[in-house]
Amino acid sequence: MSEPAKPPRPAATVVVLRDGALGIEVLLLRRAERGDHNSGAWVFPGGLVDADDRAALPFCRGLAPSEADARLGVDAHALDFWAAAVRECFEEAGLLYVRERDGSPLALDAQRAERLDAWRGPLQRGERSLAALCHDEGLTLAVDELLYFSHWLTPPAQAKRFDTRFFVARAPAGQIAVHDDGELVEQMWVAPAAALTRTEPLKLLTPTRKTLEAVARFDSVDALLAWARQPREVPRIQPQIGRGRDGTRPVTPDEPAFAELRRIDPGCSGHASYEIVPGVAVRLSPRVIRVTAHNGSVMTGPGTNAYLVGGGPRNEWAVIDPGPAEERHIDAILAAAPGPIRRIFATHTHLDHSPGCAMLKARTGAPVLGRIAAHPEWQDTSFAPDVQLAGGERFVIDDHVTLGVIHTPGHASNHLCYRLEEEKTLFTGDHVMQLSTVVINPPDGNMAAYLASLRALCSEDLDWLAPGHGFLMEQPRAAFEKIIAHRLQREAKVLASMRELGPADEHALLMHVYSDVPQRLHPVALRSLRAHLDKLHAEERVHAEGGAWALR
């Protein structure tokens, strides 16, 4: 039995900003070598919230306690994080976000600067408090200059855990950053992009790296601070821990594997992979196992996923999409099956999904279920289902393992999705793919049918998508709506291009409509362009004449 996760300790970090010759620069400090994973890392000023930080509340100006609580989404004492951020930035970098007692800017001559600097050591050692500094020097904390930016939580399996609020702030006027030369041994002002792309890489922890990536999107400090002031939801980011070619490392929500890792390894033990490895079986739930074929490419991503579905008291299983006719892949599926395979389902009959059906049937005797495409082009013409599916069927694979069939034409006329009712998981084949746009290739592919199928799926009660290519995906309805929006935006570009160009052939439209797509992918994009044109023509919004397309 695993030990319960250690409770995280509250902490605060300040991303100090200034405008440089080439845009925003940030202050980075290098931690001293202490024999832990933070040693030698380049970080922003920050550290733990101390018990004494609450005593500085009477000196906070510009942000009411209730407003601070609302911004951080806590019941009380949010200003503790702001006070800690001010104190840590002063201790570590010598930058102090304060004003005079009357609200005027900090009056700083050489004598006062020396006197304030003498507080840094006692504050760091816990001998004096931030409240005492404000009282003795007649200062107030300019907490309104620190804007809430992000929220990071250390994964539960880690030895040291922190609940850290990140703030952004312009460097205080008239002050010079000087690292403490104890906990921090070096400092630099650097553009975020430069910090991320140095020839000799900086050691950057995941929150630092991701914060640099976020800051790099802004052209100036004013632009970043204006964005940070806007009302917005600040999500809590708790990385997962995964293993793969780069070793064991944190995996963040913007990475493809994140949602899957959170599902199959909620304790962040690090046993799951952030990579899809062909031939390696991955247990996604008690009822679902994934095995990926060795056919990775630009079109198939890491490869085509075959899914084993079953695992009830009879330990009987079905396979969805055996993939290409590749013997080592069929061997891997059979090796991964915990029990006998009783049915073989195909989502559609493109060459990376169904040719393995015949090979798997020959090895297991299981019947093949699927649907014949309306047009033979680009299809597996050898596909011969024992049972033709129409959509609406339900199959009990084992006790409490039920697959429902949904006809989802669009990518292909015969495309089917399968819903595992007990887990609200939809096996999407190529109807939805992770990190890739589905190609709609007429005549068998139909854009209007594709959008209609996506809209119909929005009403299904689903928690997860299991795509034919990629990792498990959460928030299915949001995924469907995003795809619909993308397709309609592309359609709008088709119409806008015709308004701009007048009558235009496919090549001219392709260059305009898919200008954001690498030219090496234009032959594939041309197929989807034709699907858009077919849809618009059927809707009588465009017409073709002499090889050119124009608005009606």
C-alpha cells in the first residue's frame, strides 16, 4: 500500500520583468549546489510562505484581502502569498516592492539603500520579519504591483511538494538586482526565448520553463501586465510524472500524454509512458488495453491504435481496429490479450485500420464486424465482414462490458465509432485524431456528413475519447466543438479567398486557404479543400465553371 501524499507547502514566486532592446527580459537566478534536484537550476526569485508573513497584512496596499482571496480562489489569507513574494524577492534579488507610508514612491539614497540591504540576511534567516521592516522604515507593501500569473502544484509522489503562486511584476524603478550570494550564486537578465534556446542549455525546472514560454508570447512588459490584469480563470497546474526516451520527467497539461497519465497513474508514481511505443501494450483501464502498430508517419502519428476491450468474469475480449496487415503487430495484439478474442471490429476500411482483420481472424477464429465503404478508392478492398453493421447495434462483450455502434460518416462513408457504455469511452477511429486534422477525401469522404456526425456526437454522454492515433483524450464535447469550429473557419477562408481572387482554380485556392500549412502537406490538404468545395457547391453557395470556382 503506497504512502499518502505529503501535503504541499505554500510558496510564492515573482517573475521580475523589464523591457530590453529586443523585448521583454526576465531576471533569472542560479541556485547554489546543495545536492538536490534544484541545485544549479536557474529560477525566478521565490520561496516558502513563512508564518510571519501574515503579520505584514496591515502594511499591504492596493489590494484588499477579500479581492486577493477571490483572485487566488481561497477562503482567506491570500495576501500571505503576496507578502511572501515581496519578501523572497528582496531576500534573494535585493528588489523591494514597497512605497513610503504616505503612498509616494520609495525614496532611495545611498544611505537608505545600505540600511535596507542590511535587512536581507536577518529576513532570510528568520531573525526579523517583513512587518518589522515596514514598521521601522515607514514603508508599505506595493502588492498591487505583483499580478497573479499562474499556479503550480508539485505532483503527489515527490519528496518535497510546493503549492506555488506565480506573480509577474515590472522591476521596481531605481533599484538594482543583486543576488544574495548564498542560496543564489549567479544572476542574469535575459529574453525568455534566449533562455530557452541557448547553445549551452540552462538547467530549468518545468514551471520555470513553461513560464518562460508563456512570457515569450508578449512583446512588451506593458502588454503582459495588461493581460495579467484582466479577469480570468487561473488553472492549477499539477504535472504528471511519466517515463520515456528523456527519462522520468514531469508532463504538463499542454502535452499529448497528460490526460492519459492522469487517468492511469493518478498517484504520479511514474510507471506510465509519455510516449506511444509500437508493440507495447498499455493498460488504460480494467476493460481496455491499447497496442499500437509499427506504422508511424506524418499521416498516422505514432501509429495506428488497436484496442482490446473486455475483461469481465468470462475474460472474453474484442479487438477494435487490428490495423495494418503486419504480423508482428498481430502477434503483439495476441500477446496482450488476457483471454480469448471473440469479436473483431473495424471503424473503417482505410489501409492503416482494417487489413489486419483477416490475419487476426485466421489466428483466432473470431468474426469480423464492420461496414463496406460506398467508394472503393483508398479502401481495403479485401475487407469482408462476417457481420455488416449499420449503427445502433449493441454488443455484450462480457458482463458489464458493452459496446454500442454509432455510424459516423465523413472521414469515410463506412466510418463507425464504438462506445464502451460502462466507461463512457468512445473509440473514434479516424473521426477524431489527437494533434492531427482528419483528412476528408472525396468521393468517399464528405465534409457535410463529417460535421453532422460531429454535431450528433456532441449529444452523447461521454467522458473519454480513444482515438485511432494518439493518447486518450478527455473533454470529448470540447474536442468535437473545436474540430467543428476549425472546419468552419477553414470554410470561411475558402469563401474569403473567392471574394478576393474572383474565379480561381484549385491550386490558387489551395495556396490561399492553406497558407498556414507546410507545402509538403498540400497534396493532402487538397483533398480536404475539395471536400469543402463539394459541400459549398451542394449548398449552392459556390459554382464551378471551366476549372475555376467562384461564389454564386
